[in-house]
Amino acid sequence: MSRASLDEARTHTFAEAIAEAHILVTTGAGGVGKTTTAAAIGLAAARAGRRTLVLTIDPARRLAQSMGLEGLGDEPALVELGDDLPEGGELWAMMLDMQTTFDRLIDRHAGSAEEARSIKANRIYRTLSSTLSGTQEYMAMERLHELHEAGEWDLLVIDTPPTRSALDFLDAPNRMTSFLEGRLLKLLLKPGMVAGRGIGKVVGAGATAFMRVAGRVTGMDLLQDLATFFRDFEGMYDGFKQRAQEVLELLRDPGSRFVVVTSPEPPPLREAKFFLERLEQEGLHAAGVVVNRIRPEVPQDPSEAALQRAVDELERADDPEGPASAAVLRLLNDVRNLAGRQRRDVTAALYSTNVDTLVEVPLLGGDIHDLDGLGVIATTLMTGRNG
Ligand SMILES: Nc1ncnc2c1ncn2[C@@H]1O[C@H](COP(=O)(O)OP(=O)(O)OP(=O)(O)O)[C@@H](O)[C@H]1O
Ligand SMILES: [Mg+2]
């Protein structure tokens, strides 16, 4: 994309996506404002008359409080926004409960209620479901799929977890299925090699004697758990794989769009660029880029030279307020330079990407922890201006 079209992207807003998309996923590097943006999009959509649900992941405590999310479980709750919403406009919010989501997945795919119970009680499962890398991302997608199937909302806004890299999110279903597909698992799943038919066969006869001894002291229960786990998972593999496929298809639908959030610093910007490229490769749709916490632009007048002159004059003048005024002017100049540099960095990073909406959200004073703060961001996303 040429410079002119990135400038053009700066003239577009998220109003259309917020009015029309069925799923919006906020993604980006750690700490850039994904959760805040997801909540603000939800608010904007409710104000636009849509029944909206925001699925947040680990929201900051005060944001959760202000949305009435604290202490809530896995179910959507209505956010109190007062009476001035248009007909049909509602904001619902919930937090992702990974364990509950994973448990439901087991219930769905297990061969029987007994098998589901056995897996859920298994220590290997309990550990795996909370520590396997990518599980949180996968469960967010899984929950999205469930909510989509429920069909109760006009728009679902999905926050993504604070991952090391934004790309982890897209890789999660593959990672999950390739784990389940893994060689170790296949080996253990071979008929005749599962628990109940002799764990000795799994580890080889040589180890059996050792384990018989070790098992008496410790560890045998764990090995038993491991073997049972793999046995119980055997029948679920296809279900998982198919579900992962369905989730990806849902995300490929033109009604599903990704909102790429970044701060104006080069490392998150680089990630935003990679992510946009990846979306294109995967046939997924970008709604656009939010450059969050950018310094507001300072009016170009007075010129740098005029500013310097003013500073010099103030410092020379026989005025007790002079030095303070000069310091303020210097600060203004610094802010202006920083604001200019941030915009150049954004352009340099995203210059060649195919992005048609770019909205700058200013760094607001203090954290965004109440509905007023979210309201300012919601307005900016809709109009491109924060006033
Ligand atoms: N435009 C803004 N102005 C001022 N503060 C902001 C702005 N956007 C976000 N913040 C603050 O920055 C912090 C991080 O935001 P947020 O939790 O949304 O980021 P995140 O990308 O979801 O982080 P994580 O990767 O940890 O999930 C929060 O304290 C939030 O209130
Ligand atoms: Mg977050």
C-alpha cells in the first residue's frame, strides 16, 4: 500500500465494522490496549443499537469493576449503561473462564458421561488444561464458537489473551490439534498400549520392575493418570480437530474481522504489520488498525524557529515568570516532536501493508477504568476524533 493510501486509511473509521460485523476480534502485542479497545468497541456498538457481547480476557480489575464484571462466572451479564441507548442497543460482558470452557469441550466430545467424568478428574488433564501453551487462545476461540452458535447477539467482540506474540492466537488451533496428533500420543493410543491392558507395555518391560518399586513410593498414580488420560482422549481427537476447523471457518467468514491494536512504538508496530500480513495469507479479514496511546498532535504553528525565539526572549526578559513559561514552551516542543516521530514510525511500519482503516486513539490521562473513559475511545473509533 502506498503512502497516499495509508493517509487515506487515516480518514476512515470503524463505524462500518461496528455497525455490520458479527464478530470483531481485538488482537495485538502485550499491553497495547486490546481489552480496553474490545470494551470500547462493545460500548460503541451498543450505542449504535446493536445487542453486543464483549468476551474479555483478564481485564484490569478496575475496568472489570466498572463493567460490573467482578465476581462473575462464565456467563454474560448486562452492563448498566443508563437509558439513553437506542432501541435494541445492549452491552453484555463476560470474562473467559478457561477451565469451564475446556470442561464443556470434554463433555461434548467424550464418548460417554462416564468418560467425561474420568477425564475431568484426571490430574494430567487438570494440569494440561491450564498450562499447555496456546490453551487460553484456543479456549477463547472455542467460547466464541459456542456464543456464535447460541445466536443471541448481533455482535460478538472477542478480546485475545496477553500473549508474547499476537500471532500465537492464530496458531492456537493448529498447536492444539498437533499436540493431540503428536507422536507420543499416537504411540500411546495404539490399541493394546493403553492403561487397563498393562502400563508395562507402554514403557517397556525393563522399566516395569523399577516402576513397581517406584510406584509403591510415589509416581505410580501419576503414571496411571497419564495412561488413563491418553486412553480417554483416544476417541475425542477427531471431535477436537473438527471443532478447530469450524472455529477457523467461522473466523474466515467475511462477517468476522480483526481489529489490530498497537501502540506507536516500533516493536508492537512490527507485530501489527506481521499480523496484518498473516491475516491476508490466511484469508482472514482485517477491520483495520487502532494506534492506541498516541500523543495528540500539537498544532503546527508556531514553527520550530518561532518557538525557539519565544523561549530565548522569555529567558532574556526581566520577567519572574519567564523561565517557567520558557519551560512550558520547551515541553510543548518536545511533545510536538514526539507526536511527529510517533506518526512517522506508524507510517514507516505500516506503509506497505494492506490496511484501509487506521484510527489514532490518544493517550488519555490516567488508566481507562470507567465507562466515561471507554466512551471517549468509543467515540474516537466511530468518528476518528475524540471530541
Ligand atoms: N488510550 C489510552 N489512554 C490511557 N490509558 C490507556 C489507553 N488504552 C489503554 N490504557 C491503559 O493501558 C493499560 C493496558 O490496557 P489493556 O489492558 O487494554 O491492554 P491489553 O493489550 O489488553 O493488555 P494484555 O496484553 O496484558 O491483555 C490499562 O491500564 C488501560 O487502562
Ligand atoms: Mg488484555
